[in-house]
Amino acid sequence: MSVEDSTATQDDQEELHPTQALDDTVHQRVRLGVLTVAREADRVDFSFLKKQLAVTDGNLSRHLKVLEESGMITVEKGYAGRRPRTWVTLTHDGAQALDAELRALRALVLRLEAPRPAPSTHDT
């Protein structure tokens, strides 16, 4: 397979490479982890996320802030008994962003797993 001429316009290409559909906000490892874990439950506890994703409090907090500011999750603070707790819930926009990310990753995998044509052997 050859690389297209870099001067070709987008209109000249049949379709964009699947990596063009990856969302930088979602694709980051910890944020992708937060979205996928949150997808599995109605809401997920901060401590559970921290343990599952093997990150520090500060690191997880920063990623949650990015996701919350982008509208992909909601963060609820409260108490369980006398103990302060933080819960994370996936929003509709977050679920859509995660679905789009998974579609892009599937397209990339399919592209890489597709049979490649055998190289042509021309006798000269």
C-alpha cells in the first residue's frame, strides 16, 4: 500500500483514516477508562475508579474535571454516613462520545485485519 500524495485534497480521498474520528478528550487512557467503567454502572464511586484505573487522587480528579467540563460525566459529592464520597455518572453526551470512539477503534481494527492484496510480481 502506498501513501497518498500529500498535496491531494480531502475531496480526492475516498474516506478519512479511522484515526481521524478519535476524540482526544475520550481517547486518553484514564478518561477512556472512566467512561467505560461509568458505562457499566448507574454511578461509580471515586475510590473504585481510582483503584480500577491505578491512578492517584489528583490525577483522577484532573481527568474527571476535563470530562465534566466537556459534558461527558456529572460529578456528585455527598456523604455515605459521615464519610465524604464522590460519585461519577455518565451523561447522554458521554455515552454518545464513547460510542463514537468505539466505532472509530473498531474501524481501525477492521482496517488492519483486512486481507491485503498480494504484491504483484511483474516479469520485466
